[in-house]
Amino acid sequence: MKSVILILVLMMTLAAAGCVQQEEETPSEEAEPVIIGYPPWDDARANTFVLKQVLESEGYEVETVNADLGAVFQGVAQGDIDIYASAWLPTTQGLYWDRYGNDLDYVNNISTGAKIGLVVPTYVTIDSINELNENKDKFEGVVQGIEPGAGIMATTEVAMEEYNLDYVLSASSTVGMATELQDSIDNEEWMVVTLWQPHWAFARMDLKFLEDPKNVYGEGDNLVLVARKDLSEDRPDVYEIISRYEMDISDVGSIMLDLDQGLSPEEAAAKWIENNPEKVNEWLGE
């Protein structure tokens, strides 16, 4: 009887060891999807779908959630979303960081050198925001904006107060703004829009930022990867990968240009990954 019991104990021990070994050979979190949230802008699509495919290549299931900016920040802060891979900080989306930052993990800067502001075609003969009021009629008194909840819209409202602009800030969509800008350029009309860099519009159109002597739009932004507070504790393998995730601003711009030229986010991300294996290997620690 003692021998039988000893054999049973030994078999159970070996079985348990086998289970442990099997768990170590696959991502421990693969049963739970990694959730990446993103607002409806191409720089966010670029980083979201590159990161998605990189994580999937390591065996993780990844889900993406497209929502307005406030909902993305709130979702990460509440723990419903794991990652937001394109926060513009400290200026453009600073209001959301002020509101939710205590419940977020500022993981790392993906890119540096991002910029927002008021933009006009290069044939427009003014160079500063200070010159807008005296040329109101040429612009029809309108600053063409994008989605109402965007950080650049909130900053532009501040700029209009600081510069005492006698203009209306017209909300639209990013696509709508770009379409109207292209139409104005085709007709050589004056137009001022809220715009940022990186953006594919700078590759397709001759544009310039208006000078901002009051520095309302800041010196520049970082594209930042933020995560829910406890991600590093309960998903350390995922956190290790995203903490190494960095991309030059020009690379983000190139993916955005592919999106504008008709590639899907999945196709544009796959193209960039195929052309940059060394960078991907750095993220994976290889």
C-alpha cells in the first residue's frame, strides 16, 4: 500500500511539474486580451496597430477600442482599457492628463518633436497669429477645427482668448477639415486650420505654422504611451515590451501617409513592421 501511495504522489508531482513547464512556454496572459484604446486620428491608428501586431507576434490576443479622446483617457484610468499609445503631452491633451493622470501610468515617450498650432497655406502672406484679426475678411472670420473633444480645439479656444481673435472656431472632423483645406488650396483661397505635425497633410500640401508669440500652443509635445496603473504588476511581460516601444516622428508620419493613400491601419502597420525588423527586435528585447 505504501508503494502504491508513493507512486501516486510521484505521478501527481510530475504532472504538476509538466503543467508549470507548459505555462512557462506560453504567455501567461494570453487568455485575457490586451485592450488598446485610440481616438479617431491617424497618428493614434499608426501606433495602435503597429503595437497590436507586435504583441500578437508574441502570442498575445489584442483588442482595439476606437472612442473619443475623453472616453479613451477615462477607460484607461478606470482599468477598462490597458493602453493608450498616442497621448500628446504635456500640452495638447494636458487637460485630460490633469483630470486622469493620478490614475494613469506614464510609461514612456514614443516620439518627441510633435507640434500643434494654427496652420495656413504657404501662399498666405501672414506669418503670425497676431496678424489674423487685420485679415479677418480674407479668412471669412473662421478658424476651421476638428472634432469638438480634441485637445487642440481646447487649446485653440484659449489662443482665441489670448489673442482676442474675432473669429469663430468651427468644429468638424479631421477628414472634413483636411478636405476643406485642400479645396481652399485648389482655389488659392485663404484658410486657417487647427493642425498638427506629424500629419500627412504636410507631405501633400504646402503649409506653414503661424508664429505663436504668446506660446499658447507650447514648445512641442511628446507622443506618450500611457497605461492603466496596475498593468506592470499583473501583465509584466506585456509591460516590458511596451516600455521599450519608441518610434521616430518621421516614422509615424510615414504610416499616416500610407493611411491617407488608402492602406488600412492593418496594412500600413504591417508594411512598416516589415521594413523595420531591427526596431521591432529592440522592442522585443532581442
